[in-house]
Amino acid sequence: MRFNSALILIFLLAVGIFTYAWVWVNEKPIGEPEYGITFSSHYTDELGLDIEQTYSTLVMELGVSNVRLPLYWSDIEKAPSEFDWSVSDSLVALSESEDVNLTVVVGMKVPRWPECYVPDWAEGFDEDHQQQAVLSFIKEAVNRYKDSSAVVRWQVENEPFFPYGECPLISIEQFKQRVELVRSLDARPIMVTVSGEIGPWLESAQAADVLGISMYRLTWNDLYGYFVYPISPEFYFARATLVRDNVDAVIVSELQAEPWFPEPIRSRPLTDWYHYFTAEMFETNVRFAQEAGLPEVYLWGAEWWVALHNAGDDRLWNVAKEVFSKE
């Protein structure tokens, strides 16, 4: 395990050196990207916040106009063919009224731990039956929201080939079936997401119109504890350059803007977590993403800013306010 981790570090350092040389050859554009957020109803509820009020606060007070919105299969279809769209309906309706652009995420693996949201009734299915159940849910979801003026693109699954979360891996064929189903139902672009730091991009890019990458600076694992990736903005730009012939755009679908929690959030008072991700770290990450030269950046942790804001700590909220004032 330690040997493998050392090899990964050596590889990342080597790639980091290569990317600096690459950028000399391919001029990297530097400018202000278009900013958005991921909004998780599941995480908002976990933080003890009102879902619709929190979303409204982010849109109306912070000025967010681009949102990646996961649909949680296990919350929506709690019994076979019995759907509760009340939460997503309210968020889509508010997005329509406030001219918010939505990237709607459909599938089995969608953003926020534990990543996989399979209803209890489908967990025991064999692979083929579970695939059919997922396809059925995706069809219902796309048909429900494809006439919405707020929806600008779909995302199918979240980092489907990256082994993170409590979720079984899916085959390339299963993933392609899910993507092709969405294409058959609506003409809007499809985004596929990958880990920005680890793993291949090309195969996912070939299935997508837009490739979304994660961008994490400070992570945590059982071996090292907290760990900063030793890579530069040029690393992401160089990798994006390598796949740009396969997609219309490469964007940052997740930029870290909250702590990486190594233990349950409620294990300590919310405001005690601030020191694990400060306003200065937030500002540094935003500058890092800007220097990567990609056109869109979706911030990860908006629900957390609201939770701290409600608890009387506005430091992250104020940084976010500055970011979205540039829109």
C-alpha cells in the first residue's frame, strides 16, 4: 500500500513537471471563468437546513445563476414506480423563475457521499435487473424536466469509473446505455465527469459533449491524513488540451470550497470545522481554478457556507459573495 502510494506521488510529480513544458507550447488563456455551484438536497438536509430556503438564499442573496442539481433516485422512487418529485420540482421551478441554468444529474451514482443512491427495493437486484431499474428512473427524470427552460445540460452518473464511494462499479456498456437513453430523449448536451487528479479522461470524454473534472487541493485518507496534491493549474490545463478534440468543452465540475471531513460533521460544533477550510484557502482555490484556464467552475460546498452563515460565521460566505459578484 505504501509502495503504491509512493509510485502515485512520483507519477504526479513527473506529470507536474511535464505540464509546465506543455503550457509553453500551448498558450493557456487566463481570465475570469463563469462560476456556479453544486446543490445537494441530500446534504442540505443532513446539515439540518431547509432545502428550498437554502436554495433560495444561494440564488437570491448570493446571486448564483449556474447550478449542478443531482436527482437522488433513493429519495424520489422509494417504492417501484412511485415517484415523489416534490423537492426537485420546487427547485426547478425556482430556477425557472430566477433564470438559473441547471445541469441536472441523473443516474445511480450522483454527487455527495455515499455517492450511490439505490433505493432499498432495488439493492438486491442482480446486475441486469438493476440496470433496467436505473434506466427506467433516468427516463422518468429526463421526461419530467426536459421541457424546463432552466435545464441547459444533463449529467449522466458522477465519475462513473472512479472507485470512490459506496457504490458498485458499472461497466462501460451499462454506462453507454444510460448516456444513449438520455440522448434519445432530449437534444441538450451531456456532461460526463471524471476525477481531475487521478485516472484517465479520454474514454469518458468520448461519450460526452462536456467533460467535467474535479479540482481538489486538500484531501484526506487513512494512510497520510490530510494531503495536498503536488500539482499545478497547468496540470489540469494540459490534460484538458489532450482531450479537447473529443468534447465541446472541459470545465471544473467540482472545485473544493469546504473542508474535507474525516469524521462525521456532527462530531463537533459546526464552527469548529472552519480551521480545516478557511477563507484564505477558499480564495487560494478560486485563484488556482482561474489559473487553470477552464471556462466554467462549479464550487463544491455551498450548503456548508449557508450552514456557517446561519451559525454566525460569515467568513466563507463573504468570499463566495465576492466570487459571485463577478458574474
